[in-house]
Amino acid sequence: MKPQLGSQDHPPKWLQRLIDDVTSAIIDYDCHAPIGCHVYRNPTTTEWEISAFVSSTEVVGGPMDGTEVNPPVQLDIGSVMDLFDGRPTVHWQSDSVAADDELAQHISFQGTINKRRVWLRMLRGAPDGTSPGRLVHAGSGEIENLW
């Protein structure tokens, strides 16, 4: 999975490895739609903010044509915590806390990884406005990854 940064930015290699390690903590990783990731480096705090999520699947054809389905997600929390230098601060957000809260339901981990400040959020679903990561064709059952 390639993190999305600004158009001129390229993620450092350590960050790509971290994201790969984080996504491998998703149980049944191979069965899921593509996993998305947004990355932002806060210039004020120098903290890396990472939001990872399993994309939705859009049904093509049949009576559910156009419906987007979010898969259930299971996360090995212990594996994610082990990526941090010490015990991270962990928070669970059960739903959106404001009208403009695009992250909605998620678990977050905040601490240091290789002496870098990291705020990792594992989202229940893709943020609003994110296109589906795959299609499932109702007639044939064919699955097509889009990104």
C-alpha cells in the first residue's frame, strides 16, 4: 500500500515499512478490499499522523447495484502496540464527534516509533468522499480491485 502524501512528497522508507507492518496486523488481510492510508506530518509538532482503513466494495449489477459495502475489520491490537518504542497511548472513538469529523469510528495509538512521534489511527471505514477500492460484479461474482 502506498501512503497518500502531498503531490510533491514521497514517504520516507521507514514510514512505508511501518505502514506495511501496521496493515499486516489486520486479520484476514488477504480477503479485504485494498487498504488506504493518509499520511500527514504536522509541522508544528513534527508528529506523523497516519490514518489507515480498509476501503469499501461497490456492488455492480443486480438489485444492490451501486451499494457500497464496508467489510468488518479485525485488528491485532497487540501487534500494533509492539511497533512502538514503549507503551503508546490508546484511544477508542465510537463515532463522529463533530459534523466535520471524517475519521468517525476508529482506534488510535500515539507514541514514538524509532524515536519519531507517531499518531496512528485505524479507521472502521474509509473517510467520507473516498472512492471504493474494489468492485464486485453481482452477475459473475468477479472481484476487481480499483486501487
